[in-house]
Amino acid sequence: MGTSRTGAAGAASRISVSRTGRSAPAPRTGRKTPLSVVQPKSLPLNEILLGDCIANLEKLPPESVDVVFADPPYNLQLEQALTRPDQSLVDAVDDDWDKFASFADYDAFTRAWLSAVRRVMKKNATLWVIGSYHNIFRVGAALQDLDFWILNDIVWRKANPMPNFKGRRFTNAHETMIWASRGADSKGYTFHYDALKAGNEDVQMRSDWFIPICTGDERLKDENGRKVHPTQKPEALLARVLLSSSNPGDVVLDPFFGSGTTGAVAKLLGRNFIGLERDPTYAKAARKRIDAVVPLDDASVSAPPEKRTEVRVPFLSLIEGGYVKAGETLVDERRRHKAVVRADGTLALGPIVGSIHKIGALTQGFPSCNGWTFWNVERDGKLISIDEFRTKVRAEMAA
Amino acid sequence: MGTSRTGAAGAASRISVSRTGRSAPAPRTGRKTPLSVVQPKSLPLNEILLGDCIANLEKLPPESVDVVFADPPYNLQLEQALTRPDQSLVDAVDDDWDKFASFADYDAFTRAWLSAVRRVMKKNATLWVIGSYHNIFRVGAALQDLDFWILNDIVWRKANPMPNFKGRRFTNAHETMIWASRGADSKGYTFHYDALKAGNEDVQMRSDWFIPICTGDERLKDENGRKVHPTQKPEALLARVLLSSSNPGDVVLDPFFGSGTTGAVAKLLGRNFIGLERDPTYAKAARKRIDAVVPLDDASVSAPPEKRTEVRVPFLSLIEGGYVKAGETLVDERRRHKAVVRADGTLALGPIVGSIHKIGALTQGFPSCNGWTFWNVERDGKLISIDEFRTKVRAEMAA
DNA sequence: TCAAGGCTTGAATCGGCTC
DNA sequence: GGAGCCGATTCAAGCCTTG
């Protein structure tokens, strides 16, 4: 999320963020409450430290933070401009802070900041790192080599990802977060299992989270209406991270603070934060943003209800679920039209292949057709709408 | 999926799987059709090679396979037995083949088999590897170090994952697959974009797949009713993998064949397979399983024609076919741009002459333009896209 | 004031054949 | 191998304009 990578290792500037009425840090409510709940005096709580991330980490006292959220550069390695089908240019992440000469360089950078972060983590602290396939494998391997203990990998499924414009790959619709404790012996980490379950229709929270990307009013803009930061993360993502793995009053460290999402959500949820950021423009925008946050009541700092929308079911899932078989014949309600199911989830009408909707429309000579309600299969002499199977698949997906 | 790791490097036994009525491998239908569609004589098609995976890989001819699906040991590092809330014992993966002394050992193993696999991949072959957070980060980093080029990471979201019994983590509800080409210059890989889109409600297939785990009749059991293999993958998963990234007649290699899901689905979908497996019990069960598979009709498994491989039609053919007349005016959909048709199949924009694409780009000020979908002619007061005429010309050419 | 439709945009390793 | 050219390619949200 930030750029605190290559700055000078000199003395850090501090940007203090206005306090919020909340006074001293609240005591941790996790089970293994430490003897002293007061943070070390030198801990710069609710401040943004300007300067090199590793140099600043080295100035913090050891074993002093409860949770770390890190959104490091992804090392995207883009080589050419990309245009949408309408010929508009995609605004790529081409900032200097995301450029590395080689994988070896990126690995060295990764191991350096991870080591520095590990030193300031309390024994039962946990670390979150987010990334994409460009960097997450290197980050994960480095974590393991440095004796972090991976607890989960979490998939952030984007509600509205950028499409694959050239049609040469699958839509890159998710990013990956790794959640790790400081070591295999750090068994007392915070995890609000019951709260998450209660907020998730009374079933355990899974490792795949469906959350929209950051847009609209939440997205920080400068005076010219341009986005302040190219990769601002949604607050909903950070909220779930902090609600699941931290307590009110905890210290949350973000070594790549960027636009300050971690700080804004920490303040909202009654956590303390420490932000490290190299770029003064980002830090200034983050401070302004955080100052405007009004913390929630202590009582309401619990898991927010999930919003549910009806999920789109690929017809292919009906084949995969065993409801419909490749090679069998679909018919309409009056058995006037037929089409054959193909293994890839398309239908064949003689030589013509298309979706259940396209073929449904074609066989009737209509411009469009809802294939779900048009097509049926025969089971024990009776016709069953494929829409019934879709309902069942949806139920399975929700379970 | 299998165990072909530590076996002796001696001569491989071959377990031949009965052929299926399907005779010689069908020619690839991808664009870069090789001069010879016959596989090298020494390629052991539709066989399971017993023995050490790397030793067997080294015996295969170079650049001979089209797709690789690999389900290597996960290196789970389980330290104690796990019980459910009702105190029943969870049947964990505790086989010898999943035990490694250290991450360094696992890395060495990973790099060895990946290198051996890369040698037998054709230039435009792609590789799929599946894993969990225990091993996938190491695999991904090794892939990148060996110059594979990652195309996507795919999340297999399990419909029915095992819950987290102790309530100390998120339900581990997914596994990760990495899809990679042999190198950054391997641009001609197979990807059935249109078929996947048509089978997915006419929107692009995303990187997160929702598929049930392997249960019920699909799960191989021995005579005592115990599962044959601890990590048998669902056929639906392999089906989507092969339908998206291979053609009928292709050679699919699985270096950790295990219970033979890759072979069973390859046969079902008219692909050839090569399976490597160290454990004779697994290989025997796989052979029996594959022998029972009845392949689908060719018509159900072939990929529908991709739009980008359709016959190229010169614009001049529209004039020759009488659909468009020399001297008439083409306009865009909103009648903002105009150009005049010349007798040689070019367009004139004032003094400038060029192709339908060039002139379309020029008049809009874009770097490029698809003239077929941009330009229209007026007929009886209505605009008709010249692309409709192209469709008619194509139909005439096919007739 | 509202509804409908247009425009913009998002961490992206994004074409392929012929000459 | 490089240049030139044909022509294929996007989904969901949110904001804004238009009627």
C-alpha cells in the first residue's frame, strides 16, 4: 500500500494524527492477557513515520506490536501499454517504487523488511501480507524461511475486478493474503472465531472473502480529481482483518502505509496504529483522511453483517455438480426444441455451439432467451427445469 | 496427486491402458498446427510409467507434451493427530511420500521435477500445479526462478471443505493452482477463451472456481471400502483445466499420477495422457479406473471455433459479392465519421486512402480500430454493419 | 425529481501472422 | 528477428448527463 522502501535511512519525521477522544490504549481482551497492558513509552502510537521503512522499524522497541498489515510493492513487471477494447488506455501501476531489477533484488528487499517486522512483533502477534501472483509466492517462501508460521492463506475475491481485455487469460479476479504468526510456538494469537461465525450466518468464516474493490467516495482523490494512490485497499477488507485478529487497544503496524486505509480502519475500530511511509504526499493524504474518521462506540466494534447478493452460477457448474451430464439432451417444456450438452458447459444445436441462452434464442428465432427457465432435462419420464438445479448449486455455494 | 518421487531410478515398468476406440491422436486444432501431428514414436501414450518421476521424465523426448498437470506432495508438516468435535479421528495425509526433512529438501525436490518437466514441454505447452499454503509459495517461487511464465493463479473454492475443528483459524476452503507457460516468449499457448465464456453466462471465466471436492461414487475405494488415495482430485476440476488449455488429441502429462484423475478425464475428453507414478497400488487402481471410462463423442469435446481463427475475408470480397458498392459512403454507428468506398477495397477519407481499419483509426484519432465493427452502410434508412456482410461471405465460402 | 443511458475506471506480467 | 498490418478484445460500479 505504500512506498517506504528506498528512502534515506536518516531520522524519521513524525506526522502526528489527532487523537480521538479515546485515551490510553484499552487492555487486550484476548485470552493470554499480558501482565503489562501499557505500551512502551517510546512507541509512536497513531503516528505516521516518514522515511525508510526498515530504518524506522529498527528504531521501534522489540516485541511491541500486536498485528502487522503489510501491502508491499507487487513487482508487476509490466512491459507495454494496455488498451481496452474501446481504445482507452489502462492507467497502470508504473510507479518507481514498484520497479525491481530482478527477482533476487525483490527477494532481498522482502527478507529485509520481513526480518525487521518480525523483531517488533510480540510473541503472539500475527502478520498479514497481501499480494498477487507476481510477488506472493516469493513473499510466502520468505516468510517460511524466516520461521514465520502460516495460519491461513486468504483469498480476496473481487466483486468488480478489471476484466482481461485481450481474452488470453482468466480474469484476474482475486488477490491473496497470507496470515502468519511469529513462529510455530506462538499459539496464543488473537482470533475471534465466535464473532466471525456469528457474523457469517452462524457458519465458520472461510478462507475466501468476497469484497468489492475501493471505488466511489471511499477512494481518495487529489484536487484535480485524480486518485491519490494507485492501489488503495477497501476499508471492508481491513475491517475484516482487524476484527478477526486484533482487539480494541491493540497496536497495528503498517510498514507500507500508503493512503492510510489501515490507520483509518484501526481508528474506526478503536485500535492504535503505527504507519510507516516514505512518500510525504501519501502520508499527508493519509493524515487528513484519518483525522476525519469518527471512531465507533466501544460497544459496536464487532463484526459487521455480511451483505449477500445472488451469485451467478455457470451452467458448467451443473455438469461439475453431477446434475446434468455432458452429451445428454435438453428440451423445452413442450419438447419442441432440443440441444445437446457439451462438456465445456455450452450447448450444441447441430453444428452451432453457444451458451444456454444463445442456443435457446436461436432455436426459437428470438433475439434473446433465458436459458435457465427455457431448458429442461428428463428424469424418470418427467421434465425438470435446469433452474431447479441452479437453485441447488446456489444452496451448496452458500453452505 | 501421486508419489513418483523417491523410487529407484531403474527402468520403468509400463502399465498400458486399453485404447478406447479412439485411434491415432487427433490433430491439434490450435492455430500453430505443427508440421507433423504424429507424436514421436517413443512417446508412451495412454500409459502409466511406474518408477521415479524424474528418471522417467528424463527418458521422454524433449518438447513432446502439450499440457502438464502436477499435484505434487504438499509437505503438510502435520505434527499430531487431529480429532473432530465428536472425538472421531481425522484421516490425515501422513504418508511417507509427503515427508521432507526441511524446506531446503522440498525446494530441491521441486526444482528437480520442474526442470525435468520443462524439458519435455513443447514451446507453447502450459503447466498446471496445484497446492495449498504449505507448499504453493515454494512451488511458485521455483517456477519463476526456472523461467516459467505465470499466466494466472487459480483458486479452487471447495463447495464442501473440511471445517476447522479447533476453531483457531479460518476454514481452509480453497487450494491454489498456478497456470504457467514454458516461458515469457511462449505466446501461442492454447486457451479456449470463447468456449469458457459461452459456458459461463457469456462473461469471462474468472480466476476463482467453485467446485465440489471428490466424494461419493467418484471417490476410489479399495475392497475394504477405504479410500485408495488420500488426495484424489475431483474430475470436474481436471475437466475445466483440460477444456480450457488443451485440444482433443493433445498429450497431457501428469508426473504425480496417483489415482489417475488426469488420465480418466483426458480419456473422457479425447486427450492422450502420460502418467508417472511410483506406487504400484495407485497405478493399478488408476488403470482399472481409466479402463472403465467411455470417451465422449468428438462433437461434445472439441472446442468451438475461436473467433480469432476464423477465415480472413478481404473487404474487397464484399464489393465483389455485391454487398457494398464502390463509391458509396460508410458511416460509424452515430454517423459522426464518413469514408468513401473505393473499387480496390480501400477507403478514402478526403485525399487519404487506406484499409477499413486504418481509416477507421485515423478518423477517430485512435492508434488502431477494427474496421469491420466500426463501419456501417445505410440500407432503407437503417444502418447495417459491414460485419454482417462478412458473416454472409463466410457462409458462402463454406458452402 | 427521477429514470435511463452514457462515460469512466480498476495492482494487468493481455495478439499473431506475414514478409 | 523485426517491422508492418490485420483486426480481436471488457465487467461491475459509480458518477454524470440527458430527457
